[in-house]
Amino acid sequence: MGARFEELAWRETPIGAISLRRRRDPALQVDVYEVKLDDEYLMSSLFPVAEIELARLGLAEVAGESVDVVVGGLGLGYTACAALGDPRVRSLLVVEAIEDVIDWHRRGLLPFAAGLAEDPRTRFVQADFFAAVAGDVGFDAEVPGRRFDAVLLDVDHSPRNVLHPSHAAFYPPAGLRRLAALLRPEGVFALWSDDPPDAEFTDALGEVFASARAHVVPFANPLTGGESANTVYVARTGP
């Protein structure tokens, strides 16, 4: 057993100081991995259910037997790993703004994400997801304008609670249309949110996509002894 608490990585970034910490939870007898931005908790290995469901629910709406996927926001890697668990996925482009987060995975600091960086289908791209959507090149600088079957996004807390003001322009219909242009016909966009379903955002998705739905994802919360919930939005360009 390692130390009770360890800061595995820390770096100042344009949006704040990001850190990866490992602590031993004496009650649960597990190692907990947490990501913080300044003093704010971004994610924890105690609550991976909705991040996994983001991939499962999103890819469940994708037709076809050979699927190209973008994951926006790498974090602890749960969404990316869950996407690779779908045997139809032939390529996974992970767009992460902070190089250090990519480095956590390349260095093997997250044992539950083992194999993600080594999988031949995975390619990490150090880039701002939102700037990529707004730009002319798209997600893949090697193939400008490349389209994908699915885009799975987990960066902000919610469409209303963003990590940086520059992200806010993505969530109205005009921003979502730029994202839809990077999807193939019948492509899927899925989004994780920490807030309950937002009718205004669901309506914005409905203006751009052929179908849109908000899924409530409940999960056991070992910190409260009760149940918590996140939201996963799933929208599709075609019928």
C-alpha cells in the first residue's frame, strides 16, 4: 500500500492549476484518484458511471460496423476506455487541451485506464476542443474537415456551468451546427453534464439535430450513502 495521500502531478494552465491526486479512502479501502482545477474538483474515480454511460449511450445510437469516434476531454479516461470497449470502434481521436493530462496516461499513472494509450486505435491530440469546432480544420489536423460517426464530450460541468468563458459559444444552436458539420450522416453527438436535464439546451439540440434526448444516469454515492445523478444528452444528425 502506498502513502495515504499523494499529489501525482500538478501544472499551471491557462484555465487554472490542474492537479492529479491519489488518496486512500479508509472507509472504502480503495485508492481514489481525483482531478482538481485550482480548488475545484473536476472528477473522481469514485464516480465513473456517467462517464462510462456517455460512451455507451452515445455509441448505442451509432449505426454501422466500423466507427470513428472523437472523445472531447480525456480526464481519467473512463469515456475513452468505454468507447474502445465497443468492438466496432476502428479509430479513437482523443482531443485534450492540457498536454499534462495526456502525459498522465502515457506515463501509466491511472491503473484503471491501462491500455488506453497503447491501443493502436487511440490517437491523442493536444488541442482545445471548442476552438477546433469553431475553426476551419476540425479535430484532425492531418485530415482537415474529417467527419466522424460520434463525438463524445465531457469537459464542462454543464452547458450553463463552463470551465472557461470561451466555451459558452459552443452550446447555442450556432455552435452546435458547427459540431454537426463534423459528423457523418446519422452521426451522434453525446454530452456529459453534472446538472439535471436542461430543457433549453435540449431544445437547442433539437433545432440542429434530427433527434435529441436527455438521459438521467443515477449512481450510488459512497460519500453520502445515497444516490446522485448526472445527465447524458444524445443527439443524432439523421433519422
